[in-house]
Amino acid sequence: MTHVNFTTSGVALTDPQVARIREEIENTRFRSAWDNGVKLYALDILGDYSKMLDYAKETGGLYAAIYRNYFAAGC
């Protein structure tokens, strides 16, 4: 697997960076069921991140989505 180094320093990833990460994950081939499960989970997390970025672009901030998810989880 190729190591992709994205240093964000608290700054949101750009759409091309997210696309590159997604491409790297999708093009990685694993033999074990465990690793394939981890790959699917990583794609799911990346999808959620992309949705949060879209929400931030629409509303001008991530905080409402973060708090909504936080309280929905009962925290």
C-alpha cells in the first residue's frame, strides 16, 4: 500500500485530497476478510467526512453537524 501523507494542521482537506485518499483506499487490494472490512470502514468514514465538508460549504461551518451528531449519540 502506498503511504499518502496529508498534513492538515486542523485545516479541512480539499476535494482533490479527499478524492486522492478515496482512490488510494479503493485501489488497495487485501486478501484477508479483516483488512477488507477495515477498507470498507475507511471508505465509510471518508464518505461521512465528505458529507461534513459539503455541509460546511452550505452553511459556513462544521459545528452544527458535530453537535448534532454528538447529542444524537447521547453524549
